[in-house]
Amino acid sequence: MKSRAEASAAVVGGSIGGCAAALALHRAGFGSVTVHERTDGDLADRGVGIGVHGARYEELAAAGFLDAGMAHVALVERRWYVRDGPGPGPGLGRRIRTDSFPFRTYAWGPLWRELRARVPGPVAFHQGSAVLAVEDTPVGAEVRTADGRTARHDLVIGADGYRSTVRDAVCPRARPGYAGYLAWRGAYPEERLPDGERWPRDAAAYVVFPGGHAVIYRIPDGAGGRRVNWVLYAAPPPGLDLPLTTPTSLPPGTLSTALRTHIARLAHDHLPSFWGRLIEVTEPEELFVQPMYDVTAEPGVTGRLALLGDAATIARPHTGAGAVKALQDAALLEAALSGAPDPAAALARYDSARAALGRTMVDLGRRLGAALVTSTPDWPSLDGPALAAWWQRADATGAFGGRRLPD
């Protein structure tokens, strides 16, 4: 039997979850770790916002995946706004309620860059290395790449996102299901925002309307400044020609005229003027669309193959815990493997803990999707106490922002 120092592992996917997985495997004692990332561009250019609840940050910092030196914006409150009257009105709208909101926000690219820098030098990180298939064989886990090579490892971690190749090998029956609506997203330099001083930098905004809502907050730009980050959830325009039953997304600069027109109409027809203008000044090359999906892969481990992050569990972003889930999975993987004499038993422990967290977040994402998009209340009729009671019902388990890591 090989010692851990003689064992090799591969990670399929080199984004945030993949970097965290590589760090976890190295710290768990694997002598050889290889990461395959299919894209060959600079992942640090991605500008989408990420939120991390303060309590989850403390856990992940203690586990060695986050730290105070990573650029972030500290939020302290969430303000709920609704249009007050039939027209867009002259400002931010009526504030229904203000909640405590102890979150740190990050930009995807700079956060990835920080995690990538923490991956130790001995880890082989291959960009432009697309994995076509993985297979668990009697003699090892085999990884076949687009350049025609096949490599054999003692363990393969699938951190390859919602269109996971590794998931197909581990749990082929697990297929992401389309939730029936889209997320339009955008981010741009804070300086472009008209009258930005009207919106405090330490406040997130939830701007609600019939059939959807927008979530808006600032993120760091990676160079000492800030960017405005927004996401608006709503049903797609009628007749949209997209293969939504198969996981897909539309990257920045590729949206059709129909999708651009639809988001402009939604902002004009449903948002108070300040928030509508905030979305309006987003440039076409900064605007992209993500259809919403759910999936949980159970089992998430088979033989020498294991899933992590979105490859294992896709929960809708309403949960406020997307990146948290991937980092928690990496922490659970490291804890299970470190010092474990039986890798199979260690992976079983990892999968049990990971799956429990994953189910909670998928269920929460579905409940919040119904509450915030597909079955919204009569927002103008709600006052602060009524909104608080509505939120307590929607987040009945108190899992918003992510569950605590198990001991």
C-alpha cells in the first residue's frame, strides 16, 4: 500500500473550488497534486460578486482558506426597497425594512487570484487542459484530457462546476433542473453610478417587485477601489430561444437584443428610479445572464472519485452561500483525509458531511426562489414587521449565508 506522500491526486477544475481542493489535498499529505483547468485565459478577469457571512468567514479563516488580507467590502445592513406608487418615483423608493447583514463581499477574480497564490508550488496547475472523461478502474482513477493523454491517480476530485464531467462518472442520474427563471448580472466601476452617495457603502439593497427582485452591493475591484455589483432575478422574456433544460449561461457581451431589452424594461417598469438607473448604466459587455438550476449529487463519491462545490451541489444564489459551500467542501475534504489510514472510509465521511450541507442549501434556494421570484407577496402592502415575519418563514431553518461547518 502506498504511503500518503507517495499518493497522487488530480483536481478537475481550477476555479475557486478547485484551488481550495488542491490546497486541501496538499495539506492532507498527497505527494503529487495536479489541477486541470479547461480555460486558458486569465480567470482573475472575472468580476462577479461573492458574499460571505461573517460567521462563515471566521470558520473558513480558521481552516486556512480565507484571511483578513483578501480585498473585501464589509457590509453591516440590508435595506429592502419597493417602488412606491405607479411610476418609478424620484429616488430609492420606499424602504420597507433594514436588517442586520454581517457579510464580506468579494470580487470573484481577485478572490481567485488570492487562492491561486496560496496553492503551493509543488502542485501542478495546468490551464487550457480540458478533461474529457474520468473513470475509476481497479488500478486507479484515470483522467483523459483533450490532448489525448490519460493519467492515473489515487484520487480525483471533481471541482468542475455545474456542467461537471466528473459528476457524470460519479452520479450520472444527477442532472441540473432548470428553475424557470434567469439571473441578469452586471458589475462596473463605482464612479459611474449617478448619485452614488445616496446609497451607503456598507449597505446591501434588496429591491423587490412582482415576480422578482434585485440584489445590489459593492465589491472590491482588486486595485483599491470598488465596483457596483447587481443581480436581478425574473422570468425570461416570452419566446426566448435558449436550451434551458441543459445547463448553460450567456457570458458578458453575448446577450441577444431580446434579453437586453427585457432587462431594461424590467428595470424601468418595476424599480425605483435610482435602482433602475443603476442597472441602465451597465455596458453591454458587462452584462450577462445565468439561468437558475438545482441539483444535488448523492452519492457524491464513488471509489476514487469525489465531487466538490457546484459539481456536487448547485443551490440558487439566493442562499448567499455559493462560494462558501465550495470552500466548506474543501475544508471537510481536508479534515476527512488528514491522517486517515483508510481513504475509502475518509471519503465516505466527507461525502456524508458534504451532502447534509448541500441538501440544506438546495432546499433553502428553492424556498427563497419561490418567496422572492415565482410566488412573491404583495410587496407594497408589507411594512417592516410583516416583512420580517415573511423572511422568517422563507428562511425557516436559519441557513441563509450558509450552515456552520460540522465539528
